Amino acid sequence: MFSPACGRIRARRCDVDFMSVRQAAQSLGVDDSRVRQLLRDDQLRGSVVGGRWIVEADSVRDRKLSAPEPGRPLSARNAWGALAMLSGHRPSQLSGPECSRLLARLRDLAAGGRVPTARLQKLLAARAEVRRYRVHRGVLHTLLAHSDVVRAGASAAPRVRADYVAPGRAEVYVHPDRIGKLEAAFGLILDVQGGNLVVRVPPASAWSFLVSGAREAEEGRDAPAPVVAADLLDAKEDRAVVAAAGILEPLLASSVARRADSA
């Protein structure tokens, strides 16, 4: 059964989950025509319903797991420069030639018409140190509103209109000078496997962009939209990747057009 109101097409046939061609393309970081070709070549599993392909979600996950790693990550400095460009800012920490090289990279990423999610995730992966903690669920709301954090990923997704929720999980950015204070204040316990709080610690030089670009809410702050999208890509979960692509597609196109006009 299909539900057009949902961000993800859900169909059941013998306990098999399906997604649309567009959703599969966003998840794999390719365009729609490539997904159809993979289906015709039996490299993805799917069915034709009403003249349209639908794709087995498990086959998309299998292909992602078997795909080669794309490229080398940007340095943290350049990753934050790219995120600043996607937010409509000129990266103050980068020189003119460095900005030009990043713009060329963004143009290359935008050229296919679909967001290359796997490539973007790898490029931006080194932007922050990632720590996973276990914290009592009763204090998560207070922690997310704390003045020393900027909400990120799943915790900020609804406020940047991303169609993604992850109940019971929280994500934040914390300044490197404040992480010890936060650990002590909330009794954070490192838990790499089962933690319910993801803390990203960016370079101190990136904090001014994170804070200046943050969306002020009634309680707390949310990271800029492209930063939230990068966090969702790190989840490597189909729903999160599709939500991230929905954020990044217009930002990537407008950033490239804006920089071309000002060149």
C-alpha cells in the first residue's frame, strides 16, 4: 500500500519494504536514470507497479555496503568552509584560491542534478571529533536547551523542515573548551556502542560560524541547515540520507549559482 503523504513510499509484499526510484537515487547518491539502469541490469531488485519502478530497500542497503569508499575527506578547515558556502557565507578562514577550489568541488557535486550523498558524507566526515555518550533521558531536554550546545542532526532536523525524527536520540555540537564542563554538569558517560547522545566537537575556529548561523529557538540553538544535513548523512540510514538530500539539493544549486554570479 502506498502513502503519498509520507516522505518515504512504503509498500509491503511478502514482508519486503520498497522505496521509490527517487528515494533510492538520493540514498545511493546517483540520479534516477542510474537507478533504473541498475534495476534493468538486475543489480538492484525491484518491481514495476502501474508502469513505475519501485525498489527493494534491502537491495539499496546491500549496494551501499558493497560500494567502494568515495574519495578522501576534506580537512576540517575546508569542510567548514564548504558548509559556510552552502549557508551563503564566504568562509573567512580560507584564502581566495582555497575558496575557488571549494567552489569547483561544489560545482562538480551539483553537476549530476542529484545530491551525491555518499561523496558528500565522506568529504565532510572530518569536520568534528565525534563522541557518543549515555545520558539519562530525563535530562536530554535540559541538555538540548543548554547555552553551551548547538543542537544538530536528528535534534535539529524538524526545525530545518527535514522529514526525519529519531526519538530518544540527541545530537549536539559543543565548543572544545566546553566539553569537560558539559560532561560534569550532566554526568555524561562515554558509550561508543549504545550511547543515546552524539556530541560533535568541531575545531574552535568553526564555532563562530556555528553560532552565528544557528537558528535561535525559544529554548536553545539549532545548527545551520547544511550542517544538520551533514549530520544526517553520517547516520547512513536511508530515511536520514533522503532527508539530508532534501535539504542539500536546493542549497547546493543556489550556492553554485550565487558564487558564479559573483565571480
